Amino acid sequence: MDKDGIERLVLKNGREAIIAQIQKDFNLTRILATAHYEQMEKYFQEHMNLKPASGQLCYEAVAKEELPGKSISQCIRKAVQLTLCHEDDLKALKEKGLAESRRKRILRLANESQEQGALLTHEDLANICCTSPSTVKRDTAKLRNEGCLVPTRGQMKDIGRGLSHKRKIVEMYLRNYQFTEIELRMHHSAQSIARYLKDFTQVALLTLKGLDADEIRLATGLSQRLVEEYQNLYKEARNNGMDTRLNELLTQHSQKEKKRG
């Protein structure tokens, strides 16, 4: 087959057909039509291709870089995956009732959104939790009074970037808080705390091996921000008298790896 024939076949696909249609409908050059197509393809990947796991939902929230007071229609939005149903909620519902279960969910949703680069409002949280904005406002006030970070859109205007709840939980453990104390103060289950400690230990060990934040992010699947927070906490623990429990975590991990080996 000659070169021209091959080139004609290359153009016979969905992508080229759409570019040709954009070029015709909007009277654009092929270069501009291609640029429009690629930009729209990027938008669809960011907003339409998320695949939530069981118990999760996909939700459009305002990007955390957008300042409060700006019209939503003018704000950049991000699609985030939020965990609507979690075992922590059911445990709280069984042991302490509906209000505590709802507060755990609000805390988790707000932090999950922030970690993915967006911030929920009280209205968003009320919509997701099937309650009223005034109830969400009371719940977030109670959580903050107890020392929990609840990063909503209105609050972050006043306090800035802040530290994630995962970092705070790991730091409490390194400062010799017991699991039961952390559970009560941070409204997280023992299983969740153990998971955060496992992730932190991974980051600490990879940091010891000389990997940078980007390499650790790729190796662990954790967000860039969380990796950097854990790396900073690891360095603080080494220098600020929190190394007893840190060494215990590293030793326990090494022993588990030897058994697996």
C-alpha cells in the first residue's frame, strides 16, 4: 500500500472524525480544531472517567485554590471520589448513635475532598449526608472544638492550608497517645489509625532509602501532599524526642518483612 493510502487509513478513526466535525461546525483550522478536541478530552478524563469503588461516590467540588466569595459558576471545579459508606460509621452508629455516625462521615468527606484538591461547603456536606446545613454547621463546630481538622470551603479561608487529619493522628501516636485516646479525640476507628501508621511507616522507610517525595508517591499510591507531610513528620520525630515509637514502627515493619521473606 502506498504512503497516501496509509495516511487515509490513519485518519479513519473516532478522534479524527470528531476533529473534522469541530473544524466544520465552528469554521476552524485543523490546528485549532485539534487543540479544542484535546482540551475537551482532558476535561472528560478529569470529570467523567472516575470509577468509584463500592461505598464511594463521585462529586463535583470547588477547587481549593478558589477563594470564597467567588460565584460558583466562575470557579474551577474538580471531580473527587468520596467514601459515603464506611465501617467506622456503622461502628459509631451502633455504639454512640446517629449524631456521632454523621460527624464521622462529615469529617471523612471533608478531608478526602481536601486531599484530592477540592473543598466541600456546608451545603455540599448537607446534600451528601441528607441533613440540613445548620446541622452540619453544629457538627463541624463540635468536631473543631475537639481538635479535629474539618477543612470546609469557608473555614480554609481563615486558617489556610492546614495539616491533614492523617498526619495529626500519626503525630499523636508518636507522642505516646493510646489508640483509645486517639479514637475519642479524632473520631477514627482503631483500624483506620492502624492503616495510617502503616502508610507513614512505608514513607519513613522509603525516605531512609533516599527516595524523594515523587518517587514515594508512585511507589505507595499516596497523594503528593500526604507523602510530604509524612516525610516532614518523620524528620520532626527524629529531632524532637518522638523517636521511641517511631523506632518501634520501623522495627515491627522490618520483622514482618523478614517473616514474609
